[in-house]
Amino acid sequence: MRCTLLLLAATTSAKRLLPKALTSPATSKKYFRQYRKWQKRTTNRAERLTRTSVEELSGLLFSRDPHTDDHSLAANVKAGLATAVAVAPEALQFALIAGVHPLVGLGSTLVVGLNCALFGGRPGMVSGASATCALVVAPLGKEQPEAIPTAVVLAGLLQLAIGYLKGGRLVRMLPHPVVLGFVNGLAVKVILAQVDHFQFPHGTWLTGSALINHSLLALLSFTVIEGTPSFIAEWAPAPLLAMLACLSLSPFMPGVPLLRDVVGEEAFTGGPGALRYAFPSYSLTSFTTALPYACELAAVGLLQSLLTLQLVDGLTRGNKYGRGRASRECRSLGLGNLLSGLCGGIGGCGLLGQSLVNVACGGTGRTSAVAYVAFVLFGLVYCGSLLGSIPIGALVGLMLAVARHTFSWSSIRLLKDRRCTALDALTIWGVSLLTVKKGLAVSVVVGVCVTALRFCWETANDLYSSHEEGLGRREIEMHGTLFFGSAAAFANHVAPTQSDRAYGRSWRRKVLRRTVVVDFAQCRVADASAIAAIDAACRAYGDLGITLVLRHLSSDARTLLQAASAVLETSDDDPVYDVADDIPIKPEQLLDNRAPRADTVVVKPPDRKTVVVPSVPAICLFLLAVWKSESASASASKRRR
């Protein structure tokens, strides 16, 4: 705009000076020189502005910021194209696994992908119809396919509720062996789901040349996807090359089932009419039947999405978007599944492999995910005939490649090199087997429960104590975590000894004071069971007339103890703190009447009448006086005899 204004100003000045320049030769030379200066100045300024504008535009489109690792607009659009090429055939196959029309998979990818692209918690992350969600609703598709939208709507509502309740952060508590077993079992289920695609029509197995050609196309697709060099895959995605290779060979292979042969020719005519098949009509019915599938779909969808978010976070660490937000991703995924169910779709979640493709191609912003959805929509509307010509064998090979990348091969190396414990190895194998046999959500829940019980058992066994005996006092230093699993062990560690019980039965309790100190400097009091165990110890020592000193207790534990026991006394100047200090207590402070430390709780026995002896010499003098009196009485009795 500025260049245009400068050129317009130069033209106006030339028109103004030209009549004056023609009046006389001297005047014409003068005005001609002025005109040349104006022209040169205006041209240089226009060139500079044009060069700057071109540089800014090229930087926006093609460059990359080295400080934020933010790729250009062109790189994000290219990444969206590569992701769309990889996702579109997979979405068709996922819909076939779920037992619905293949274009329904593309429709679900559009709805879920667009919602997560605009409102998701991690730019650069790709979402859509997935094998995980398809495997969950596959049994429902065989029994009652009209109930799939109802299950997807209920799953979206559950995911929205979890997102608003900040439940996304719970993914941090998933143990690594459970995650490994989950992805391994998922890969096995994906492979087993391809067995049905060797039947055409459904229920009739392929035989003869048709079976051989179908298997060869599957093998070719898998080989092209896995064997494409990286320098070629940068410009042409491997799934696209595999589909083109199978499309070019399928006319020469008789008996090979094509996608249009499975679902009908009319579905792949292209144009806006294809949207009628991508978003079919439905009715929300069979809520009771759909609810169990909805719960499993919500759980496994959130699990895969949040695991993908963590992975993309690690790959894009340091860019301007910062860390991904798990709760926001839960809300966006729930909204996407809700709208997908209302549109008659099969739902979806975060796509792990496709997100890796997107980030590797430079898609670090939301532009790449939006471009990916736009390219999928373009393919659905304008490439219907091409999609219908894809052989089923090519999709089978594509899913085998997806299963290969889903399987965690590092888990085999862990087991082979014995770099994990036997219980971790058992957890990996057990969760994988449960994923294949019982379902994805059941395996994760069982794996988490087993790992939690194992952790509680090991933590409970880590509780131990050290004892020190002194004159009139005994110190017990606890180490470990005091919680419901170690409460019984704590009771054994701090139980009164035989000398304590003898003291409670003897006359010495009315003369001498006995103190037991329990130090929690290296022990954490975790829950209400720990408070109950400490309170039981207080009452046990109170019944024996022994003063119990609880040292280095946190403020919340002291508050709960004071509410639980009626015999606790704390000093008025106790501060509110979370971590106790490390100042040592001298033994003399336990025998005199000095004020207790701020982090010390003294539990005195109730209704106790004691004579406090302040020092050891006084005790010796008292014993000496008793001995003299007894010896005097003995000598007097001898004289009488």
C-alpha cells in the first residue's frame, strides 16, 4: 500500500512539473533534474519496502524461529496434508472394525479432529477416529449397531465431566508397566481384528487366487510403509505411496475386494452427497445397553489422548505454547465425542502415530491440525471415487504397520535383559493378556490396582525403628511411612516392653517418672489409620503411667491427634508448620520441668500423682537414707533379742 501511494505521489508531481518545464530551456532543465531526483528517490524507497515485505512474507510462510522452534505456516500446512493422507485410509478401516459404513470413520475424524484442533490442550496434536475406540464399540456394532451413537454421546458427557473435575491429571499415576501392557495388548487386538477382512462376502473366506492376491496387496502395503526411505517420506508420506501402489496393481489382480465392493458403489460418488453417508441418521436409544460401552470408551479414549499429549509435550518442549493442559484436552475430547455421537459417528481420541508424523513434518501449531481436517474434508467430498477404489488388502497392510508401531518393543528388551523386576514383567504380561481377552478398560483398572497393592506392601515393609535405652527414658526413632498398610507394624515397634509393664505395676511409678520418646523425623504420618495407631499407643502408655513424647510431628498430624485423643496436651506457642526442624533435644529436657519444644507433643497419663526427682544425686541420697533406716531397724531388733 505504501509503495502504491509513493508511486501515485510521484506521478502527481510529474504532472504538476511538466507544464512548467516546457516554458523555457533553463526552466525545463531545472524541473527535469528535480523530476529525476523525485523518480530515483521514490523508486529506491519502493524497492526497499517491496524487499522488506517479501522478506516478512517469506519468513511467515517458509522460515522457522530457532528460539521457539515454531515452524512456518507452509510447514504446518504441509504437515497437515501428510497427516491427512495417513489418517484417511485408517479412518475407513477403523469404521469397518466398528461394523459401520467406512465414511462414518471420516465423519467422526472431521468432528473430533476439528474440536481438538481448536480447543485441545496441546497444539500439534492430532485426534480422530482411532483403533482403540473402534475396538471398544466393535462388540456393540455386531449386537446392536444403532446404539453406537448413544454410547459415543454418553462417553462424551463422561469425558466432559472428568475434564471439568480436573481428572486429567490422574494420568500421572499410571504405572509404566501398565502402559506397556496396554499398548502391547492394543497392538495384538488390532492384528486380530484384521482376520475378518479375509472374508468376502462376510462369512465366506477368500480362497485360491483371490486369497493370494489379497495377501500380496497387504504385504505390499506393509512393505512400502515400513521400507520407504526417510528422504522420500519427507515429500510423500509412506501411506500415500502404499495406497497408490496398491491402486495401480489392483486392476491386474482378479478377485481382490475393493472398498466399494464391501459397502456399495453409491457411497463413493463424491460431492456433497457423501456427507449423507459420513453423518448418518440415528436415534438415541438403548441407554442401558450402551452405558457399559460408554464407560469403557470414555476411559480408554482419555487414556490414549493423555498419553499422546505427554509424548507430544516431550517432542515440542521449549516452544512458545508451553506444556499441554490435560483437563482442557479432556473437555475438548468430550465435546468432540458428544458432537460426533450426535452426528451418528463412532467417536475418537488422540492419535499417537499420526501426531508423531505431524510433529516430524513441522506441525507444531494449531494450523497443522486445522489443515489436516480441511484436507480430510476435501478428500471426502472430491475424492470419493478414488477412496472407493482402494483395495481392502491395502488397508489391512496399513493396520499391520499401525500395530507394529503401537507395540512397545522396548518391553521385550526389558524382559530379555532383565532390567525390570519379576513383578513388573508379570504386570506387563498380565495387562497385555487382559487387554486381548477382557477389554481395554478392565486391563488398565486391574493393572493399576495390582500395582497399587504391590506398592503398599513394599512401603509397609519399609517401616523400621531404632531404640535407645537410658535412665528413666527410652527413645524410639521411626523410619519410613506410617499409613494403613504399616499401622500394625508400627504398633509392634512402639508397644510397651516388659520393663514398661513392670514399671506400671510397681511402686516406682509413684516416685520416679518414666518417659518414652517416639521421634518421627524420618517417618511420615500419612492417613487416618496412622493417627489411630498413634492414638492407641498414647492410650497404652497412659494406662501404664508413662509419659509419651511425640517428637517431630507435622501440624496436621498434631491437629488430628488432638481431636482423636482426650489426653493430649500441647504447648500454647506451637507454630503451624508442615516440615519439622532438625534441632536435637537434650536428654536433660525430658527429666526437668522445662517447656517442651514447639514440634513436640507430650502425652501425660491421666489423674497421675507423681513426685518428680530432678536429678540422679537426689535419687542416690533417697536410697541411702532408706538403707540406713532399714539397717538401724535391723540392729535394734537384734539388741532386743
